[in-house]
Amino acid sequence: MKASVIRSFGGTEVFGFTDVETPQPRSNEVLVKVLACGINHYDIFCRRGEANPRLHLPHVMGADVVGEIVQIGNEVTDRRVGQRVIVAPGFPIDFKEHGVEPINLTRTYSVLGGAIWGGYAQYLTAPAIYTYTALPNLPDNELATLPLVVTTAVHAVKTLAQVSREQKILIQAGASGSGAMCLQVARLLGANVAVTVGSDEKNDYVRELGAELVINYRRENVFEMLRDWTHGAGVDAVIDNVGGSVFADNIRSLKRDGHFVNFGMVGGRTAELVFPLIFYKQVHFHGSMMGTTVELLWGLEQVRLGRLRPLLDRTFPLREAARAHEYIEQRRVRGKVVLLPWAD
Ligand SMILES: NC(=O)c1ccc[n+]([C@@H]2O[C@H](COP(=O)([O-])OP(=O)(O)OC[C@H]3O[C@@H](n4cnc5c(N)ncnc54)[C@H](OP(=O)(O)O)[C@@H]3O)[C@@H](O)[C@H]2O)c1
């Protein structure tokens, strides 16, 4: 099969579109013909060697897989050849933990394409129990935008921040793949949402998704704008995928008893913690990593009901994975970018 493989860590030059052996399913697995695979920023950290420096190379990334089952392992009874499925964007690697929930708290939980080979290929194997019937009415490229960010957004916004009607919340990087889905989930739950963007060209995009306040952090003061928007009270929750560069503003902008949820670090891995700010405000701190199976399925059900929608920015043929990564690294993405393994 063809795959976009990384042979070393580094810039986009480390990609090679090449022939590799097609994997064979073990007894509890299925072989999936990959029809579309979404890209996440995690893949960029992975390619650079920042996600897991001990990753065995060569490696095939890719967490958001939509495909068709073409072969089933001899112990699999409840999946069939020809079934169109999505693959869970993360699951425990050790089969002894298969079926354990919350899945994202299992010891060997791993993002698909993080430790084991993922969907930047024409085929992949996956444990059958972590494949789910694909929503019939959505094309492959749109479906492949969903699994990872839906899981993440439902876990961060609904479960951890407990966002509810009439609340005012801040979502960092509102046009990013994960931020835009968090924005949709927050609106679905009835919250009023402020988002940050790094360029005015993203304004219409986030407004159309329901953002009430859009802050261009390059030329506007995030803290002051949130203070005015909340009439001095501060926001009920901050959903943060940026990390270090915005941490101070995030904490300053929260109201007392507010929720701070972090799941990302595009703006830096570390920040200074000022303890009095934390305890006077009685901030609830949450580290958020992906989500549970129930959260993924709840999110997909909202998509089926038309309450959340896939946010496809553009597709690239798999052979152009390097160009697709560059597009994301140039911060041009709005929503999600998807790779098509069978396109020229
Ligand atoms: N833990 C989890 O479960 C989980 C799940 C999903 C994502 N994540 C993490 O969340 C973060 C975002 O992921 P994503 O896939 O949503 O990203 P993405 O779609 O590539 O979007 C990232 C956006 O972040 C903004 N940004 C702000 N400061 C930045 C900086 N210093 N460098 C680069 N971009 C910056 C940029 O938009 P502007 O130019 O408009 O600011 C950029 O387009 C990553 O750290 C990712 O690993 C974690």
C-alpha cells in the first residue's frame, strides 16, 4: 500500500510517499481501507518529535480515520466486510484494557497514529471494538473532520467546564480545528462565546459559528475586552488549546469559581503560575485529554441531528501530506484539513 511515512523527525521534508507493507488484522482487529483521514495539530508535534521523542521510526500518523472494512480477524463477529466505519481517534494499546472506560484514563491510552500506525495510509488495522458505523449521510472527507475534535470538545466544554445556558465563556484559537468545534459545542449548550483569532480574515468564520465577541489578540487587549463584555465579572470558563503564551490572560479573565480547561500548547508548553490569583479566584483547573467513548458517540449523535456540523476547510491528496502540514503551520486553517489516500 501507499503511505505518507516519516523516516525522521523534523520539518515537512521528512515525509515520504512510499510503498509499505499492508498490515494484516490480528484476531480481534479489522483491516480498514482508509477513505479519508483528518489532520490534527498533534500530528505536527508528532512529526517534529515533540509529542513522543521515543517514537519508533519510520512512522505513519493520523488519528481521524474514515474507511471501509475489507477484512476481519477470526474472532470478530460483529463487524462485516463492506461496513463504512470511523475509527476511535484514541484507544488503549494493550488489548487487556480494551473496553475499559473512561477510555482516556486507561494506562495505555494513545492517540491513533501516535504510538501505533494511523491513517496517513491506504489501509490500517484497528481493534474491531474501536470502530463505529459511520453516519450514512455525510461524505468521507467531512466525516474525517470529526472524531478527535468532537471527542475533545464534548469532554472539555460539556463534561469538564460544565458550560450551560447564558454563561459567558472564552475559547482560545476559535478558528482552529479543536477551537471551532468547542465553539459549536458551547453554542449548542446555550453559552455566549468569545473567541480569539490571530487575523481579521477569520472573523466571519467564527461569527458564523456563533461567536458573539471576536478578539484579534494581535491588535486588541484580550483581558480588557473580556472585562467589558462581562461587565467586569469575568468569564465563567476558559477553554484553552494555546497554553503558555495566553495563560496569564486566561486566568486574569476568569471570574471567581470559574473553570479553566487546557488541552493544548501551540503557544508554549510552560507558563508562570501566580498562586494568589488561583486561590483568591478559586479557579477550577482541568487538564483535558481527548475524551470518553460516550462523549464521542454523544457528539456524533449531535452531528446526526444537525446540531453540530463538520468543519472541512480543504482536502489534499495523501501524497501531499507535507503541503497539508505547511498549510496548517502557516495558521491558515479554519476548521479541519483532510487527506485523501486514493486521490491523485
Ligand atoms: N489534549 C487533547 O485532547 C487535544 C485535542 C485536540 C487538540 N489538542 C491540542 O490543541 C492545540 C490546537 O490543535 P488544533 O488541531 O485545533 O490546531 P490547528 O487547527 O492547527 O489550529 C491552531 C491555531 O492556533 C492558533 N495559535 C495561537 N497561538 C499560536 C502559536 N503560537 N503557534 C501556532 N498557532 C497558534 C492559530 O490560529 P490564530 O493564528 O488565529 O491564532 C492556529 O491556526 C494543539 O496543541 C493540539 O495538540 C489537544
